[in-house]
Amino acid sequence: MPPVNVLIKPASSACNMACRYCFYRDVSENREQSFEGMLSLADMEKIIIAALEYAEGVCSFAFQGGEPTLAGLAFYEAVIALQKKHNKNEIPIRNCLQTNGYLVDEAWASFFHENNFLIGLSLDGPADLHNLNRCDHAGKDTFNRVMRAAGLLTKHQVEYNVLCVVTGRNARCIEKIYQFYQKNHFSWLQFIPCLEPLGQERGKEKYHLSQQEYGDFLVRLFDLWYADLQKGTYVSIRHLDNWFFMLMGERPEACNMAGQCSVQFVVEGAGGVY
């Protein structure tokens, strides 16, 4: 039996921010029912039982959204209890959560540390660039809230990656973004190319990222990374790490770069599995 990886959307498409480039909002608005509801603990228990019965070697649960913290801290405390209850074969369990950081406080950060959660925190560089696209439902800035979350994760020694969406503007400002990350000691980074709405002609959105801009961005990012490496400072950038895995004859951990993805189960808020 193989390792099992389950991607769970416990709050479906619900989110407490209104990022202008949000791909999942676009996806949800193009389906018959946009919001699938909050995942019940009864359904979550069924998922845990099934995954742990089938998995071998490792069982991974990844929580995304929307914004997965909207399910509430009590939901995740119950998840940990259920994982312990049903892990009869004592399989190593990995939990990770992708968050916008808006709700992260002392209690959340402490919980993540105590239960070894790997966190992905969305932060598009310094305030002027981050606030350009990552706002709340009232159109207000979110940078200070996210930076507070980063500080709490660091304080509680939580393992976390900083995720940056690469828009055209961000691609042109990569030196500024990289220096900001350096200054704040963010050394585990992921850069995600921005997508425009499904079926829409490319180039109409202000956040449009052209192929040329993305290519130039990757070259300039590599130069920044390599300059640090020559000084003895290693910064983990997922895209570059995977390139070097391949150059050394190893399989990249990102399946889209390996050319073959394993089966990934996605669980929506209503309990449907895709």
C-alpha cells in the first residue's frame, strides 16, 4: 500500500480576505454551488479512518481553502485527537496548513508548534506590493496582520514557508521582495505564478503575468539566490531546489516538475471526495 496524501478544504471556498487574483474564488464561482459548507467532524473522522487504514509509510493531511482557519481551532484540536485515536498501525502522520495568516494568534501558533504542523503563509513581499492585491472584504490592507502572524509563528518555533504570488508587478520587483524576505529572515520561500480567470483572454487584469516577465523573474531570482549561496547563505526556494534535484539526477519533490503526479484526494467542505 502506498503513502496517502489528502488535501482537505474544511471551510470550502469561504475566506476572510478578498485577494484580487484569487484563483479558487474564480473556480468556485464557476461551479453550480460556490460554497460547499464547513466540513463536519463526523466526515473528518471518516476521512482519517479511511486514510490511515490504507496508508503505508506516511499519511499526510493538507488543509487549504478558501481559508482553512475559518473552521476554527477546536476543529483542528479534534482532528489531532481523531488521528491519535485511529492510528492503530502507528503510521507517521504529517499535517500542513496553508493560511493567509489573518486569524493566527498566540493560541493558533502554540497549537501549530505543539502538533508539528508545517505552515504555508501567504505574504507578497513588503507592504506596498502585498497590499496591492491582498486586501480584506472591505478593501483594507492586510500586511500588518500577516506580519504579526509571521512573528507569532517565529516566536513559537513553527516551521513555515512564505508563499508569494508572482504577478507582473511582483516579477518586476523581485529584488525588492527578495531583500525584504532577507531582512525578515524568511529563508523558506515558494513563488507561485499568477493565474487569470478561467476562459478569460489573458492580459486584461492588472495583475497579469506575461511569459516574458515570468522568464525574466526566474533568471533574476536565480542570480539573487546564487549570490547569497556564494556568501555561504542558503535560501530554500522550492522551484530552484527542484531544478537542482533534477540536475543531480534525483526526482524533484514537486510532481508537476517530475512529469508524473501521484493520486491526490481532495475533500470539499460538504464531504465530497475528488
